[in-house]
Amino acid sequence: MSRNKLAILVLGALLIGHANLQAAETPETEQPKEQGSVVPFGSEDLTTAENLDEGGAISQADLSGVRSELATLRDQLTQRLDKTIANSKRSLSISGSTQTRYAASTSPGKSGFLFNSAILSLKGFLKKDYEEGKSFSYTLGLGSNASYNLQPTDAYLQYSIGQSLDIGQPYLYVNIGQQKKQFGLEATTTEDKQPAINTAQFASKLGLSSRDIGIRLYGDLVPIVDLGYNYRIPLIEYSLGLYNGSGTNAPDTNRNKDIEGRIAINAPVGYYSPWRGLTLGSSFYRGQQDLLKGTTLITNGDGEAIKSRYGADLSYVSAPLGFTAEYVLGRDEKALTGTTLANSTKKITTSRGYTVTFFYEWGEQFYKNSRSQSRNDDWWPTTFQPFIRYDHWDPDTLLANNETAVTTVGFNFFFAETTKFQLNYSISDDKATPLKQNSFAAQFQFGF
Amino acid sequence: MRKWIKALPVVALLFMTVIAQAEEKPKVIRIGAGGNSLNLPKSSGATGWVDEQGLLEKEFAKDGIKIERTYYKSMGPGQNEAIASGLIDFGSAGDLVLVVGRAGGLPYKIISTSGAGGGNVYIQVNPASGIKSLKDLKGKRIGYAKGTYLQLCFVRILDAIGLTEKDIKGVNLISSDQIAALATNSVDAIVSNSDRPLVDQGVAQLLFDTRKYPQFKGGPGAIFVTEAFANKYPDITKRVLKTLLKGYYWASKPENQDAIIASSVKTGGTYKHIKADQIGSLPPKEKYDPTITPEVLKGYQEIIDFSVKSGIIRRKYNVNELFDLRFQGPALKELGYDKYWVHK
């Protein structure tokens, strides 16, 4: 039964129950107040209105009227359910987000409005296990690409191998399908750890932020639960994945599979500890890629080149303070000469990237319980978040003067539950070009 | 002229004193409270009446001090997070959540109980679960709000029948999620307050409630203030408490019980159940007695000890660490309530 239908049934039952109670609680000796007595125009007051509104004790006729009204309401709701309310075969949650941006740069010809991305996400349970929470769920995402075409983003099944009902016990899940790789912070974290509009350069240059098709096992160990705050933090979080390594919406191009792993150690403390939010993580990604000379595939070079990434990260996110730092090394094998695998000369290029971000918040956006207040209106904790980030990328550590450094100062304004306004000003220095440019971006990110 | 010059330092000192005193009051008093299943910004009982009547607003209007109220759906744990984040100055919560918060170092003190009555606890079961007695709870999925007085009472009930939380599958559910969870068979039973619409509909059965076994009911909840606020603004703290005590006095009068029930209904409860719960409880004067008595302190110490034994908290501490007794005695006396609620 859908949540809407359940809510309607419960509402109906409550109304009937309330009407019955009103009738039952009425003392038998109490006489109904006179209804419809004429009040001279102009002499109405609050007392008169209140008396008319309350109308004294409820009679059987009144009760019949209420029942009739409820029956009509029920019919109306049934019609709406049939005609105008979307239905699905299994549980379904629809969400999405869109980014609309204005970007300007000191480089010529690079400014204007941009509809940066649109994402639609469908999630739900295929089988819900009430016994231990070992449930099957699905996620299907559609996102716009650079050509403004919708294409699948996330498309995976999730199964909870271990129990997921007891917050005091470890969790263990497996995902199978197209999904994000879990490498480091920049490529994977949500907005509470990622205040800038753009991710760090290494995330895209090393292919860390793209999705891939494969299977991922992940979970946690030694959960610490602080019941005083409904706070749960596991000492260890881990993830181990096996992927095609060929990227988003692409079949495997070779017989090899890429392997990814991540382990994160969280400070095992209660909520009211200065160490809450401290996490140290390490990630690796190893695989094979096609051996290329420039952009040309070497004969028999399918899946014959090394591709590896190693990363370490440190974060301390405990509102109102936030700090994240990440360091990543990449190793990619390429052909310098030759046309076949046998006669080619190969070289491994080591690249390096790192980023450091500081931010501070005024407001309650990142306090879980503050976001779930009882309110009459559509209030949301208005929050301001200035930040500064330094992002460094060196595509070949053996070559000098080829790095790009980007310093970004920004300001995020959270003013509604799913909406924020972002201002970023970046100063980038590309030594290889060489090109120094300043750029500005203002972006609305809104979701539903 | 010379006299005027001589008097200048004194005048300046007096002026500075006045300025300093003028600053010795907050611009706003931030008060936390538990939310409700209807997600409405209302609370019930004595403090609900104080809110409805705007008594705190009236009390501090002459000082230009604003009152800000925040109703946390997650009840006590939400207020604990708010205290930890410096978002509220006062709040009211159940006994266990305060004991747990203080064990973790939260800088607040209880300055009054929120009535001696405490809350009754109800165990509702899904008939399909096969649960016929309390012992049948073993191995079953039980939904309750962890970290609240409901958990403490439930653990004590389990303890009385030789079980612990490890013998059941506890599911952390706040009150607004419990009904749906029981109706959809997500859990076999729930540990709740008096509201039980599913029992009325025949969907669930009432297995147990503490009206018959008051030894397991919740202990007195409490009104707390942050140590920083109480130490910086002791007079304001006492005035806030005095205003709230007026609410408890009003609530303790038999003629106001219908209004109390009506107020509780507005927070999402079912009239019939709230009334039955009220009738099955202590007489109003006792139920809304806010006095911190030696028995109250003893009860809280027992909760601390039991929480350590049950593994709910790790640090054992003396109950005096949780209470600040500077305010209630004088406040009761100034209002004349010390002769109303008399304890020998």
C-alpha cells in the first residue's frame, strides 16, 4: 500500500473516531444550543461567532452528516487516486536536481548563462526485508550530458547483505551496475564536504568522478552510537569494487577488470566531542587501459597499459568548521613509439594532484535535527558558508612548469530545503599554456 | 566646577555600571521543545499552556527580550544536538536523554522537573507477530525512540522479565514513524506513548501499559538551562523558571484538566487515549508537581546507574552534576507555591 493511501485511510479512521468520540463524550443531560438564532446585523461579535461555530452537542443527525461528508471525501480521494495520482508497481521515490549558472572569465569569449546539469533520480525497494533489513533496492538516474542529451547515470541494484535495522551493528552492502567509484573525497562527497562548484582538477583528469559498470562491496565496522543525539559513526568504513574500467555507458573494451578500494577511519567518539567529524581515508584504483600513442590505439594494445591511482585524504567537518585535504597520484602507461604492442616503446607518466579546502558556516543547514523542526511555514535554516580552496594539478611530475593551480574563494547561501545559491571566484594559473585567468561563476542549484 | 570634576569619575563609574547592567541581559531567550506527530509547532501540558498564553513573551516584553521557540521532531536528542551546537538556552526533555547528554559532557543543568507524573508507556503489537505476552517479545522487531524515556522504561520492563535489549531486534523509530511502521508490518511491536489509533482500528493490539504497572512508567522529565546562560543571567533564568512554574500551577488545578487534554490533542494525540491516560495517572496536583525533591534526585541517580549497567552510557556520575538547585527553591517561594506543593 502506498504511503498516500495509508495516510488517507489513517486520516479517515481518525476523523470517524473523532466524530464517534465527540458523540460519546457528550453528557446526556446537556441540551444542544439553539442553532441558527438570528443575530441582528452589526451586532455580531467573537462570542456569537464562536457559539454558532461550536453549535453545542452533536446529535445523531449531525453524526450522520459527518459520515456522509466522510463518504463523499473518500469517493473523491478514490477518484483522485485512480485518475490523477501516479502509481508504480514497486515503491518509488523521485528526486532530482538542476544547476543554472552564469559564468564569466577574463579569457575572451567565455561568458554567459549555462544550464549546467539536470539529474533525475528514481529509487525504491524491489524487496523489503522486515525481519533484518536485508533488502533489495534500485537506483536509476538520468542526467544531461554536455550535449544536453539525457543519458543514464546511476543504474544499479543494492542488496543489504547484513542486517540494516540495528544501528548498533555493522552494515554490509553490495551494489551491482553502473555507479560512482568510491575514490577519495572530491569525486564522491556530498555538499557538506564539497562547497565549491567545480571539483578538484584531478577528479576529472584522472577519471575519478566518472561512473563505471561493475560490482562494489562496502560497509562499516565497529559502529559507535550516541543515543543522546541519534548519532552513529562507524570506526571503519570500507569499499571494494571491481569495474570494467571503460567509463560511463560503455561496454568493456578489454578482458581486464579494474579494482578499486577505500578505507576510512573515523574518530570513534560521541557527538559532543571536539574530535567528531575527523576522518582519515586512503584509496586506490588499479587497472588496465588501452595502450595509446597520442590518441591512436596501438595494435594488440587493448587493455595492455597500466592505469593506477593512489590517494589519501583527511577531513574534519564539524559544523560550523570544515576542512578537507586530499592528495592523489596517478600512473598511466603510454606508447612513445611503434605501432604494435610488440614494437612499441612504453613510458609511465606520473601525475599528481592535491587540494585543500576550508569553510565556515553561519546557520543550521548542517545540523540534522534543526532541519527537521515542527513548523507551520516553509521555513528552512538560512545558512551562509564562505570557503577558500586551493587546487593543484601536475600532469607529469617529471616535467617542469606544466602545473595548473586554481585558488577559489566562494560563498554559498542555503535558503530553502533543496536550493542553494553559490558564488565562486577563481584565479587559475596554467604554467603549461601559459595562461593566467580569473573567472567568476554564480549558480543556483535546486532540487526536489 | 572643581566639585563637578571630582564627581566625574564617580559619574563615569556609575554610567559604566548602568551600561554593564544593561548588557547583562540577552537579546533573545532561545527555548527548545519536543515536536509532535502532526509536525506542528506546539507542545502540550503546562509548558504548552505557557506557550499558548505567551506568558514568557509578556514577562520579558518590558526588557525588550524576545522569545524564540524551536520544536524538534526528534524530541530530546534534537535538543541535545541544539545544546551542543549552541542553538538553544532552555529546553524540556525526558529523563534518559538528559542523563545521556550529561554523561557525554553537555553543559546543561536541570532546574525543575516537568511534573512528577512522568509518562505512561504502551506496548502495541501486530497480531500477526504471534506476541501474546511480554516474554514473546524475545527475538522480535520492536520499534521505539532510542535515547528517550521510552527506551529506559522498555529496558526496565525487559529487565523485569529477564531479557535485555540484545534479546530483541530494536528499531530506532521516532513517534511520527511508529504508527506507519506497525501498520505496514515493518515491526512486530512498538513502545509508545498513549497514542494508539491502530488499536482502535483493530490493526494492532495493546499488550502492556504502565497504568497497571506504574513502577515501569517514565520518571519525571525536566526543564534544563545551559550552564553558560544560568551563570551569565541568573536573574533571567529565575524569571523564566517562575513563568514556567505558573504553568505547572495552572495545570495542577482540577478545573483545567479539560483544557490540558484539549491542548494535547492539538499536538496530534487521540482525545480518547489522552483522556484515558490522564485519568489513569496521578491526581493533577501530584502529576504537575515540578519540585525537585530528594526522591527525584534519587530517581535520577538510579537512572544514571541503570544506564551504565545497561550500556546506554559509559560514564557513571553523581546526580548533583546534572542538577542546579539555586533557582527552584527561591522561585517557588516567591510565587508562594512552596506552601502549595509541600514536601516533608
